[in-house]
Amino acid sequence: MSKYLVDKFLYTVDRDPELVERYRESPAECVAEWEREYANKLLNCHTGEASTWLAFEPAEREALAAHDHVRLFEMGAHPFLTLTLFIAMFERDHGPLEYQLAYARAMEHITLPYPDIAT
């Protein structure tokens, strides 16, 4: 898994309200568009520089398109990045702290040692 690319997706989508809404409403399309448009752009670089080789693995693309934060964590995505993005997308559908508690319950089966989240 490219932890860097998955974390980059989570980080950049979370910081753009339009991308948050697109990811909430049409996740597979948003993931595909982001991969085409943003995956190879250098993070926080505004000079037009880009790489050419970054792409999601099929399992990454599938987990992102399914909003599967548990699978993403199991693959090594940073849990704070998934939590903050998923709060932005889904907290509005729940009462105070309900989404955060459901997020945690979905990951209760994961025991130490946790997946390596170092990038």
C-alpha cells in the first residue's frame, strides 16, 4: 500500500469543502477524479511541478470508494486523517459525538500492535 498516497488523499480532500462534499456524495467518482487530477501533484507546491508514477492500488481505491475507514486503518492509513475527514462528511447526520463513538466501535476488534502508520 502507498500510505503516502492514501494519506495525501485524506489530507487534501479534508481541506477542500467542495472535495469533501463530492467524496460524501459520489465517493468512487471523487477518488477517480482525485487520482487523475491530484495524485501526482506535489503536496503544497504551487509551481506546477508534478511526478508521474503515483496511483492507488485496487484495494486502496476500493476502500476509499467504500468509505471504509476500518480497512484503510488496517492497511496503514493514519487514523487521525480518516477521523477528521469522516467527521467532516458524516457528523452532521448524527447527534453530538455519535459519529465518533460509532467510528471507534467499528474499530474495536483491532488490537495492539496497531498497523504501522508511519509515513
